[in-house]
Amino acid sequence: MCMGEHVKRWRIERKISQRQAAQLLGVTSWTVFNWETGRTKPAIEAMPTIIRFLGRDPFPAPASLPERLLAKRRAMGWSTKKAAKELGVDLCAWSDWEQGGVILHRAHRKMVAQLLGLSLEDVDQEMRERWNRSHERPR
């Protein structure tokens, strides 16, 4: 189910109009209409407001580090560029990490662990496993 469908379901369950939902979300009623009909998707910057509107994050709980990075970025309403800037890293680095790349530098692992509320040891372990998998020789 897409985010617009979540908005529509919540709105209908509470018997409020698209106009009222738009006021609560700080957007136009046309924006809500477009989300609900799938014509457009909400911008990442709108996600924190929508999550508060819904009272929950409708996305599945993240299981891996890349999924956690995406979930954090979505919860904060950050573009990949903004997320990279917030961590003080290159845009390509953040994008690579979110796509499952290895975080090579320990200082970066430490920042990611802190951002996500994880232990450095857990991040190190996941990076070791990812590195080993990516460097296995075919049998």
C-alpha cells in the first residue's frame, strides 16, 4: 500500500474531508487528492508530517542497516543530499550505504551508529559480514 492509500484510509476512518486532511497536513486539498489517487507521491520532506498525521510509520520495520538509514531519513524528512550533509559525508557515500554498500571508515560507522541509536559493535559486525560476502570467491 502506498502512502497516499494510508492517508486516504486514515481520513475515511475518521470521517474527515480531503480539505480537512490537507489543513492538518499543511498542504492543499489537491495535493491530498493527488496522493490518494496515486497521481503523485508525497515528497520526502512531507513524511514526518504524514507519519504524525497517521500516528504511526506505515512502512515495515527496518531489518538491515540500509533499511534503517532510509527509515531515519524518511522520519527526518531528509533528502539524500540533506542526510549526507547532516552527517558531514559525501552524497555518494550516503547513497552507497543506503544501497547496501560497506561503510569503510570507522569514524563514519561511529556517526551512523549514533544517528541510528545502535552500538558501534553492531554496525562493525554488519559491515564485516557485508565486506566478507562481497569478497567471497565463487566456488
